[in-house]
Amino acid sequence: MSQDPKRQSPDSRPAEPTLARQVGVKAARKLKARRNGTPKVWFGLGMMGLIGWSVVVPTLLGAGLGLWLDQRYPGGRSLTLALLMAGLTVGCLNAWYWVSQEDRAMHQEQEDDDA
């Protein structure tokens, strides 16, 4: 004998709200993924390029300034090496900033999806 699906025992709780909520969350996630799209290979390469240039530019600027100062004011100390290291440090801090910003944005997006 089959049981009538419209009939429920008084002690059982309906599972529809939980199921409906789960379906709604999954549907919203799919719609958001379609709207935003998945990050492409070019996005990853662009981000790597951004990080790379954020390190290279300050390093080269420091080295160039150091070379110019060493030619103008010769002395016992090498300003080229000191400013090269300063530029590298600034570049690494800059790259760390960009990576932490991207990480924060990814976590924020994930929290928004879960809520």
C-alpha cells in the first residue's frame, strides 16, 4: 500500500523549507557565477604581471637612482647597492599589499556567498 503524500503524521516535521532554502542558495550561487564568470587564464597572468611589475619597478628605480648618485658623488660607499635593496624592499611590500587585497576580496566574496 502506498502512503498518501499529502498526509503527514502529526509528529513529523516538514522538510520542504530546508530543501527550498538549499535549492535557493544553490540557484543564487549559479546565477552569480554566470553573471561574474570564472576567472580566466588572462586574469591570472595579469595578476602575476601586476605583482611582478610592482616588485620590478621600485627595484629598477632604486638601482637607477643609486647609479646616478654614485656617478655624481663618488665615495667609499655604494649607494647603488643600498638603493637597490631599498627598492626591492619597497617592491616586496607593494606586492604583499596587492596579494593581501586580493585574498581579502576572495574571502569577502566567499562569505557573501555563504550568507
